[in-house]
Amino acid sequence: MTSNTTLPPADAGRIDRGVGRLDPKRAVARALMPDYWLQTLDTRHGYTRRQDDTDGQRDHAQNLEVMIGPDGDCWLTAGGGQMLRFRTWAGGGMSVRTRQALMVLAEAIRLDNEDRPQ
């Protein structure tokens, strides 16, 4: 008995954007550089995603949100709690890679909301 299921190629997890394969370590290092800006993100906008295990609850306690300020600082709120600020290097930021990772998280939330609105 044969299956009609098509499996992805073995290298499907690699990043390929038409310019050759990109080593994941290099991709992460580039995304975490302080001067890297994701063009798809807007400032003064909150990127919010509700967690998966909400048991039908729709309150703010179920949300994760990343907001990017007009100055480029990133703000993180989880579960409707306190907003945590991660500044740009120029603004005195001490965790510039963490700030960059929050930008990547904001992009992931944006894409999830686009593909699977809640």
C-alpha cells in the first residue's frame, strides 16, 4: 500500500531566498545585529498573539505583545502585565540583541496573524 502524502525535501528547513543557502548561525547573527531593521514592521504598532491554551478566554492575560516605539525601542508585555522596555544601542540599551530578537518575534507574530488570524 502506498501513501499519497508528499514529504518535504530533506533540506526544507534551510533558508533559501534565491541567493544561495544561508547558514542558520549566520542568519541569526545577522538578525541580531543592532543595525538590522525588518522592513515589514511598523513603529507605534503592537504585534499581539493570544497563547494556544486559553480554554476559551479572550482577555489580555492570554496575550503576548511586542510594540515598537517611534524611537525603535521594543516593549514586551506578557499576560497583560508590566511593559518591559528594551532600548536601542543609541538610546542607552544594554540588551541590543534581546531588542533585536523582540523585533524578530514581532515579525513572527505578524506573519502568524496574517496566516492564521485569531
